[in-house]
Amino acid sequence: MKVHFIGIGGIGLSGLARYLQNNGYTISGSDIKSTPITDELIQAGVTLTIPHSQSAIANQELVIHSAAIKKNNVELLQAAKNGIKTISRSEALKFILKDKKVYSVAGAHGKSTTSAILASLLPNSSAIIGAISKDFGSNVRIKDKNSLVFEADESDASFLNSNPYCAIVTNAELEHMEFYDYDESKFYQAYSDFINKAKVRVLYKDDPFLKSLAVDAIWLQREDIYDIDCVLQDELPYTRFKLKNYGEFEVYGFGEHIAIDASLAILAALQELPLEQVKQNLKNYKGIQKRFDIVYKDENIIIIDDYAHHPTEIYATINSTLTYAKLCGKDRVTAIWQPHKYSRTVNNLEGFKKCFKGCDELIILPVWAAGEDEIRIDFEKEFSEYNLTMADFIDGNRVYKNNQEIKRIDSGVILGLGAGDITYQLRGEL
């Protein structure tokens, strides 16, 4: 079957494309611009068109598009003209995952880390996750055709189509409320429906909504995790902790939130494997790209890339970074934040104003709009309590405004935060 993906450069859609390609489908795709993801897809034999063009639509039998694609996209219009069936990514999950034993991981925060850890714990399962696992060097792994670890997305309620055998939920914090018409009951009902679809449920009980559910589940609560200790191994961050009566574990990454994510993955994996095998497999997990990802290190500076783009995530990452800096003997932390979406920034502004506490300097880049219309935000006023610098872009440790270098950060830890192209700016790849 010939399938075309519009918006294939996104981590989610590219994962589905790779999965179908490895299962014998002929894949083509398009996106607005080239990225490392599109370059890798080309190397894997995918026919790509950049930017979008009606010429990309020829004899395909199905067109799948991301949620960001507008109805007037030239390829969607051409597909309709050619009589080719078009469906959203959310709808596509129904036929891609319909006959699989899916370990479906959802939550506002921590689902990529939890998914990647679970994929390492279940090495014989296939995986489609929303980040590049350093264990298997991709966001997709093809193993068992029946068992699959899947990172499920609540942003467009597509997790409802993920056919969960086991639903693992890290939390149900309000997020992506524009999709749910700012209706909390609609948002929570989607989570409830997702959880009730699963035969096995692993839920974090400290989340107020999850705790309120009257469902049969394997529950994890914060008090089940104890003796948490952040340590360095070969100058890399690890967290040691004890879980319930299962003994001690050690996982790549820093902080209480990492111990929670790992514990949820461990409880799910224990439904398949014995305890000692789970402990052994956890050693395979080496982190994921863009999650406390150490991209550069020398005797003077350390540059860390992190996908955190919500106040809760940023707060946890800041605290982990402060701990890491202290253990590494660095006395300065510079946070560089690229706000992601105007709607998220406005809706969570009070949380953002608090979550950077502890950093020595805050550098704010322009909002990564992700297709949204601009909303005026006075960042200099709202974040005036910080040692603040407004910048246009960075190149590694160099900071630019009006195409002029305004400063160079020569010491300490540089922490990049955001879900836009800051990941490439930190690496000097723009």
C-alpha cells in the first residue's frame, strides 16, 4: 500500500511513517522545510517533497496528515481532486494499532521518558515514542509485531484511538485546553475513556483526577518511592531509588520526576517480566534526546537541551539542573527559554513566572508560534524579577539580538528549554 504523510517532519508522524515502512508499506511524505528528521527519512528511502506541493500527490492510496495541516493545504486539495482517501494522524492510529498489544503511555508530562524507559524494559516489543531513545537510536523500534510500546497523545484526543491493552498515565494535568474548548469536564472525560479502554492500568495516584477514579488499577503514589539520590557515573546523571518492596533501582537522569516515570514503567513491565530481568533491562536505558540531553561539555561549560515547555516540566528540570551543576562543581546556571505557543504561554503565564526560580540568568527567545497567531506578551515586564536578557536566537553559547552577538556564556551550565527549534540552536545547527 502506498501511503503519503503530510507533515512527516514531526516526531509523531515520522514515527508512524517509519513503522509502516518497516511493515512493508511504500511511504512518501512532505513538510514545510528540511530538518534532521526529514534528512533521516530520505536516507531510509522515503520519497520526500519540501515544501508542500501538489506534485507530491500522484498514485498514493492513502494520505495521512498531522493535526497542524490546514484544510486548504495544496496536497490535501490535490488528494481530494484525485479521489484519494485522506485521514488525520488520530484516525490513522485505528488501523495501525488495531490488532496490537499496546502499552499506551499518556500524560501531560513525563510520557516520553516513561515510554522510552518502558521500551528499554521490554526489549522484545516494538516501540513508537515521541523522542529519540539513546538505547536504540530512534523513535521507532521494530521487534515483536504484536506487542508495542506507544506514546499516546492527549493534545488532540488521539490517545483514544491507541487501542490500549495497558494504559500507563503519568498525570492528567490540564493542557491543550484549546482542543477541548476550555471545558475541563470534556478534558477529563477523554482521560477517563482512555483508561477504561485498557485491560491493565498503571496510574499515578498523587494526581487528583486519577486518584478520583473508581477503577481497578496498579497504583503508584509518591510515598512508594524512597531513598532517592542523584549521583554521577562517568560524569553522567543517574537517580537511585527504592520502589515499594521491589528493592533498589538506578535510572539515567536526575530528579524525583525521573524516579516517578521509571517506577510507572517498572510496574507496567512487571506484568510481563520477572523483577530481576526488569532491573537488568533498566541498565539499557541511556536517556532520550532533548530530555536533560547533555549536548556539549568541557571544563568551563555544560550545555543541556531539554524539551520542557510547561511550567511543571520546567520547574522539575530547573531543580534537576541545579543539583547537577552542584555535583559538577559549576556555580552558575543560565536558563534559555523559547516559549512554545502563544496560547500555552498566556494560559500558564503565572506558572511560567515562578518556575525559573534558582537560575542565575534567564534568557528569553521569541515565541515558537507552532502556527498560532501572535498574541502580545510583555516578557520584560512579566519576568522583570529575573536577571533577564531578551534575545532573538542563540548559537551554542553565543547570544544574538538584531543579528549582533550581545554576549557569550563562558562558564557554568547552560540549560535550553522548549519544544521548538531551540534544540538546533543549542547545537549550532541553524
